[in-house]
Amino acid sequence: MGTVTVAIVRFGGSNCDRDAERALEHLEIDAEIVWHEDGLPDGTTGIMLPGGFSYGDYLRAGAMAAQSPIMDEVREAAGEGVPILGVCNGAQVGCESGLTEGAFTTNESARFQCEPVYLRVERADTPWTERYEEGDVIEVPIAHGEGRYEITDERLEELEDDGRILFRYCTEDGELTDEANPNGSKHNVAGVLGDRETVAVLMPHPERVTLPDIGNTDGQGVLEGFERADA
Amino acid sequence: MTAYTATVTIRLKHGVLDPEAETTRRALERLGFDLEDLRSADRFEIDLEAEDAGEATERVDEMAQRLLANPTIHDYDVEVDER
């Protein structure tokens, strides 16, 4: 413990960066907020793209932040196996920058939604989900207007066959129903892996269910992925 | 060099759900309008100088590919006119 330094990349309009820092600190994972224009610090052994509304969601959520030069460094780090987690706006930035496939776009409801949801763990053999069993159901909040996972049917099938779907929206009992799908995501997809299992993005906020004071700590296992991937 | 205005129109790919258009369609129907369907699109007008229309198109096409459109969900077209 304590050997990992996670760079939490702050863009103009990021607003979950401090939550992420507190959550990681609680887990005794060393973390540092990094302004995107300053680039990644030397010795970065993990990267978190936090939630928020970078650049006011202009054009598309995440589209502007994805063009920041720091994202070239992030992509390079991804290729070297550095663990990278994108949450909410960070997930949108991840898809816009090509770290992960698909797109997170306007909710089916066309509204901003802030509510707890249930997620089914689709794979428990990745750094982000080792704490769980496959099929486990965890409760994590969402807070987004553009979280509907969209991709071509053909490509989605290929991602499914490759085991690149990490979380799906489900009922409390783990069933994948339309009612349990808060935003109309294809096949209830809530989070996906990149080319490597060390890269993951998800729309729900694990950092908001990590501190015991909040009452629910279901998200801890996801953030602990930074240590597991580093080991 | 010639002055051009390039118009980039960005639409959702066929089959991609458009909740904003759907909401707009329902609002029009509530106002009493009769319509079968409604699609929305984004349009950007870009003023630039180029050697010829071909070069202007090529440059704007790259802008669309790299930023204005998201190829996962969008189709786009570029039209170039002398200004």
C-alpha cells in the first residue's frame, strides 16, 4: 500500500475530482489532482478521469477534454498497462478519446438523472472487480444526462464476445430489464473495458459510495483496482 | 486564395435513438401539429480561405472527423460555397 500515485486529471469543469481524491485517500491509495495543462507527473502509476462537466459539455460531453494534450499521455500510459479509470464525465472523455469503444450519449429520457442504480458485475477477473464475484449486484449512484451507451449492434456483440463489458444496469436481483436500465443504454451496458483490462470506464460513481460515512461502500472495490492493477 | 464558407451537417446515424428529437416531436404534437417524424441535426458554418474548393472540403472534412462529429454515432456531410 502507498506505492501507487494516481493522477486525478482535472479539466475545466471537472467537479468530482476532490470526491475521488478523498475516496482514494480513504482506501490508502496515494492520489494527486493534476491540472490537465500541466501534464502527467513523473511516477504516475494510475490515472483517474473524474466526473463533472468538462467544458460545459459543449459539442458533446467529453469531446473537448478528449482533445487536451494530456490525453495523448493518457493513451500512451494505457498502452503501457497503467491502470486508468474513467467515471461519468471521465467515461465520456474515455470514449471520445478512443481509450474505450462506443459513445455515451443523451439519456433516453432526454433528462439529467441523479439516482441510485444497481449494477451487475459482468467480470470479476479484472483489477476493478476482483473484490466482487461475477454476477454480484452493487448499488452505485448515477448523475448524468448523457449516459446512454451507444455502439453498432455488430461491434457490441464483438465486445460482449471479448468479455469487454464490465457492468450492466440490473434489478436488485441482478436481472437485466428495461425498467432497471436508467438511460436506455444498449444491452444495459453501464461500464466497459478498453483494449486492456487495466482500462475501464463507467457512468455510475463508485467514489460516491466508498466513504463509510455515506453508508454504502459498494464502490470501494472498483477504486481498489488501482492497487490491484499495479501489483 | 479564395474565401469559402463550409457547412457541416451532423446527423445521428440511422437507427440511433434521438431522445431530444422525440421530445420535440411530442411537443409539436401537443401544440396540435400533425407530423410523421422529426429528426434533428447540428450545423456548423466555417469560414476559411483555401486554394480551391477541394482543399477547403478536405480541411473541413478533417475537422468533422476529428472533433465535430463522433463517428460512433454520427454521419456528416460537408458543403463548400465561395463567400
